[in-house]
Amino acid sequence: EVQLLEAGGGVVQPGGSLRVSCAASGFTFSSYAMSWVRQAPGKGLEWVSGISASGGNTYYADSVKGRFSISRDNSKKTLYLQMNSLRADDTAVYYCAKEPVTSSRYFDSWGQGTLVTVSS
Amino acid sequence: DIRMTQSPTSLSASVGDGVTITCRASQSISNFLNWYQQRPGEAPKLLVYRASTLEGGVPSRFSGSGSGTDFTLTITGLQPEDFATYHCQQSYSSPTFGQGTRLEIK
């Protein structure tokens, strides 16, 4: 069974940094592209960033480009999102999500999410 | 970015009813359209991919159709567990989602 377990959320001040992680199990992590998708309180879903299976290619939404960095450690079966220069509108539940096929750009498994709150 | 617009944003129905949710893309996306169900406090769950293919384990009362810019998700014979929020998402280019449709019990 595919399991994705996010961690690292919390409260951070505007302008601060935070790294969230996603531990994967139940599938061959190194074979699948992964993404981060966020959901602000009471709002819809927003794709944030994606990374290829090898980690060699990364992709970002314009809203986070230059501030967020996605990475993965296939030996640890873990996905990361480094978030810098955080703003109030980055407040959201951050989900990691798995793509079923390379470059499919949709998501067949999701974690339970980790809440990031940007507030002074 | 491709903008996705869902309608209605909310609707009420009774157990046993049928409902249709519409999703429109700001440009043609062929059949690169996916639907998710999200229950309160839970992560989204993939229901339909490539416009009309049901994900494994999804009940046959769910169906998707459409191509180009206009797509629909239809649920026949609503069950209590179907009352949730539904999101469409295009996978033609960098993923974007619709704003969601909340399906409530009448």
C-alpha cells in the first residue's frame, strides 16, 4: 500500500524559512515523479512544485519560483520542499502527491498533509 | 497558465439523486482532465483521469466525459459518502485546478 507521510509544518514568521518533508513507502519511490500541492484554508488546490523521478528536473508554479526549492533523496525515500521568504499567502496545508506515470502531471496518491502557517 | 472553471461552485442533492459537475478550460486541453474527490479533513482522492477513465476501486456510479475545453463529472445514485468537494485538474501543461464544487446533502 502506498503511504506518503508529510512532516515539518508549523508556524513561521513572514520572511522566514521552513522545510517540509514527505516520507514514502509501499512503492519504488525512485521510479516516480512527485509533486507538492497546497490548499489554503477554505480554498481550492494549487500545484506548487514537481520533481522528476531521478531528481534531475524540477518545476515550480510562478507564485513560488525563486523562493521554494524541491528536492528528493531516493536513498531515504523522502521528498522535500524548502520554503524561503515566506509570506502570509503561503499559509496552507501542503500535500505531497505521486504521479502514476512519468510526466502524467496528475496524482494517484496523496499524503495527509502538513499545515504551514505564516504569521507574526 | 491554463485556467479551470468549475460550475456550480456548490449544489445540494439527496441520496439517490444524480448530479453533473462541469469543468471548463481556458484553452483546449484534449482529454488531459482529471477529477478528484475530497472529503472534509481528508486529502484529495483521484476518481477519473484522462477525462473518462475511472481510477481503480472507484464505483461505477461515477463517470467522466468531455474533450477540448468542456468536461463533466456525473454521479448517479448518490450515496452518503459521495457528499464531498470535487476538483477538476488539467494535466496538459503545468497542473492547474478548478476552484472546487461542494456537494451537500439536501
